[in-house]
Amino acid sequence: MANTSDLGESNPSLQNYAITASAVKLASLGLIICTSLMGNVSLSLLVLKDSTLHKAPYYFLLDLCLADIIRTTVCFPFVMISISSGSIWAYSLISCKIIAFMAVLFCFHIAFMLFCVSVTRYMAIAHHRFYSKRMTLWTCVAIICMVWTLSIAMAFPPVFDVGTYKFIREEEQCIFEHRYVKANDTLGFMLMLAVIVGTTHVVYIKMLCFVYDHRKMKPAQLIPAISQNWTFHGPGATGQAAANWIAGFGRGPTPPTLVGIRQASHNANRRLLVLDEFKMEKRIGKMYYMITLAFLVLWSPYIITCYLRVFVKGSTIPQVYLTAAVWLTFAQAGANPIICFIFNKELRMRLRACFPCCVGTQTPMEPYCVI
């Protein structure tokens, strides 16, 4: 630090550049923190308050929001403190390991959770009846507990490895120390993260292929009604018999013909309900895929730098690129709520209904079902 300060004193332009860079880092990270807290807190309150959102995909979304809130409030302030202190860690080594453990924990948590969500999205589309019966609240709780257990199992072992978790001055944070492959003990963790993200996209591709193969459904075949003495019967007796009975021309108990019509109408309504649910599940699947794609895009630059450090000996990564890559991983904590409100019409409608003061005055509309 003494050499750096001497260099700054001898070169005023370099000192001004460092001050400007620190100010930009603090301002951008402050914006990320505010966006993340506002978006994730509002989305969490919306899911908790609205009973119509008490469904499996929104339970998983609530878990992701709570994880981003904890990450934002626990990990990011220490990054701001290190920037303000001149890119140094002013606390103990144990505290650095704890912050690094939590940062890695939340990274693996969202990766595992998005993978489990992709599997449930495929089940909701390809095996809807099984999904509707089995995906209960306790099933969601079991999946969430399994995800946290796997995440802890991936992030906890480096705590006992001396030198694995440490403060990386170039990144302004406590994180994995990525070294050359012959002296590296983090390659397995990076490969596991890449495998999880890749497998998640494979599941979404399989779901897309299923939807593409079943995009053209076989049309219903209408069988004409049979009439004897103006008494309509048969599968096609849907209009005149019902009209006669409702108009009062029917006497006595309900004819078997009309009973059959009512049953057919019930089955038709049930079929339409399933189609509506299918469309809704596709929209939720699209929302989660955009979250998964955003995770891949925002984390890819940093993962590339990690692999360069592991496989390229003595690699020098430009500081501007490294800082941008790290800040993109921070921005991921605030991206999920924005994606959810953009790609999910149901969430937008429920937000207007639950928080009308936050979205402005809306023109009264007739109630309708969002699909």
C-alpha cells in the first residue's frame, strides 16, 4: 500500500483515476443494492400477501428472493467498505472466510434451485396431472431444503482449507482463490457449477422440444345428433334438447339425454381449464428460463476469468474486464424481480391489485382470468 500511495502522490492523474474508479464502483454497487432490495422485498411481500400466488413456482421464487435479500444485505456492504478502505480487508481472517462462504453458498444455491425449477417446469408441461397431484406445499419445502443442503455441502469444505477462501484485492471481495491447475483446489467447484448450469439448459431444451412436438393437437370430432319425434339424443345433441328443456318443454325427471349433455359440458369445461393451466405453465416456464439465461449471461464473464486463472499459467486479466465481470455477478441479485415483472403478466396484475398506490391510478376493468 505504501508503494501504491507513493505512486499516486508522484502521479496525480493516476490518483485521480483511482478516486474516480472508486466513486464509480461505490455508486454502481449502491444502485445494485437499492434495486435488489426494492425488487426482491416487493416481490416477496406480493407472494406472501396474495393467496392466489401460493403455488409451487412462486414458493421457489420466494426462496430465490429471500436468498438475494440476504446476499445483498450481508455480502455487498463489506465490498463497499473494502473499496472505501483502499481495497483492503480490515477485519479478521475468520470473518473473511464467513463472507466468502456465504457468497459461494448463494451462488450454488441459485444454480441448484434453477435446476430443480427446470425439472418441475418440465413435469408441469409434460406430466401435468402428476405435477398437479404431487407438487404440494410440503414437496416444495422438501425441494428447498434439499437445495440448501447441497449448497452448504459445496460451499462449506473450503472453510477448512487454508488459503482457499481469501480476500482478492483485484475483486474487492472475499472469494475463492483461483490458482494454476497444478496448485489449484477450486477446479472441481467450477466444473460442478458449469455442469449444473449446462444441465439446466438441457432440461429447458427438452421441454421446448416437447411443446414443439405437441403444438398441433388433434381436433375434436363432432358427431351429429339423432332425432326421433323431435327427441334429440346422441353425442351431438347439445343444442336443441337443452334449449327445449330449459324453456320448460321438458316434463318429469331430467332426461338421460340432458344428463349426458351436462356431463359433456363439464368435461369440455375441464378440458378448457387444463388448456388454460397449460398456457399459464408455459408462461411461468418462460419466466424461469429468462432467469436462468440471465444467470448464465451475468456470471459467464467471471467464470471465464476463473478458468483463465486455472488453466493459463501467469495469465494477466485486464482490471477493467475483471471489475466489470465481478459487478455483473453483483447485478444478478437485482435482476430476478425485473425479469419476473416483465415476463409474467399474472405478477403484474397481482401487483396492481395488492399495491395500487405503487403503480398509479388504473382504469377500472372487468374481472377476467389471467392465463
